Amino acid sequence: MTETYGAEPRQTLAATAIRWFDEHARELPWREPGVGAWAILVSEIMLQQTPVVRVLPVWRAWLERWPTPAALASASPAEAIRLWGRLGYPRRALRLRDCAVAVVERHGGEVPDDLDALLALPGVGSYTARAVAAFAYGQRHPVVDTNVRRLVARAVAGEPDAGPTTRPADLVATAELLPAEPAVAARASAAFMELGAVVCTARSPRCADCPLIADCAWRAVGRPASTGPSRRPQAYAGTDRQVRGMLLAVLRESTGPVPADRLDLVWADDVQRRRALAGLVDDGLVEPVAGGYALAGDRPA
């Protein structure tokens, strides 16, 4: 007898996705049995706009050093920034530390299982809160990222994409696909994310490998191309973001403050370098000190 995960017809996609996920899901450490809510929360924040392959070593190093929120809460911002390394978007390191502090102060060091409490944590938005509630605590919430929105838009609505931002309608559409049983719904959420990430991709969807192909509305209407503006990859070379990264690398690799003239050597364009440095200060990543700059909250060795 074929295993089913929900009786309603609209949940057929969930049942099919779960069966595929059970067989084909990538083996990722934060998916292993017994992994706690803190480790899952760290993974979700690190995975924002960052590929899994880059996250894996940093996630492991982070959890080895700070296995609990209390451990990270006792660290300085500079320590968090240093261990974040070149993962990108380093403000996430500060937000994660602020989140750890809040977990300690408000919840006795345990990541809460209540959605509203998760949403109230610093740096935790709608997606991350629902992901932790679902994947750490087995709750029934629509976990909607870019991959899930695209998958649902194609399979259910027959649209080539779901637009640039998550809307309330996306949460509703995804919630309608989830089985009633919370633990099974959480599994379905993970399956939808995996399908969107590795099969129903934005540029080169592998429809022949998709378990939802027979019921996919987008395929049924001939896979029409998107009529909206195409997203161009963001340039990096020569941008303020590149300069910020170069400045931050020098500060991260130093054991203390760095003289201003040392940072002057990082980038020849004075105006752009100063603008990038000012941005790091404004973001709370860097602090001006006598004669130079240091990572926020840096403690002399």
C-alpha cells in the first residue's frame, strides 16, 4: 500500500515531495537526528544568501566554539566577526550574537519554541522564525524562502516565478499544501525547500528529475518564460562591498587595532575607501580608536 501524508487532494504534492526527500535529500549536519534548535538557528542565519558549501565549515567551527547561546553571548562582537570569516554579509554575525544575548536574557538560554517569541528575537525574521519552529520543533508553519516560492508558483499556479519578495499570499499558498499533522508538515516544508534548491531551480530547472512533474501546472501550460525584468547577478569587483570586505579582512586578521595608514594601503581610491570604512563603522562592525580602527568590541590579546 502506498504511504500517504495527507488525505486532501491539495496535499498530494506534499506526499510526493516527502517521498522524494526521503530518498534524495542532501546529507547536511543540521538535518541529523538530535541536532538542537540553536544549531538549526545558526544554520538558517548562515544560509541566508550563502551557498551550503561555504556555510558548512563555518557552521561546524561556530558550533564547536559556541555550542550554546550562552557561550556566544559571553563572546565579544569582534570574536563573532573573526570566526564568521569570509562567509559574507558579516552583519549577520552581530545579529546572531545579539540573538544569543536575547535568548539568554529572555528564555534562560534555550531557543524558544513559540513562533511569536522567535519573531521577537534580534535578527530573526519571518522565514527564520518559521524554519526554526518547523525544523527544530516539528511545528506546522509555512516555511517560505525564494526556492519554495518559485516551486509553489510553478507547480500550483503555473507561473514561471513568484516575484522578488515574499508576500502574505505566498505564506497562505504554501500553508494550504501542508498536511495537518505538524511533524509531517515540517517534513513537507523541508522537502519543498530541497526541491526548489536542487531541482526546480531558477535558471535551469531539471523538470525530468522532478517528482512533481505529473501535477506541475507550469509544465502543463508549456513552461512559459517570465515576463518580468530578469535579475542580473550583482557585480562585486570594484564595488564598495569588495572594499568593505578587504578592509574587514585586514582588521579580522589583526590581533588588535590597525593604524589608519595601514588601511590606506588596502584600496587606492581614497573616497571609496573612506566611504566603505564609514559604512563598516555605521554597521557596528568596526570602531575608530586612537590612530586607527578595530573590530567592534575587540579585546587586546
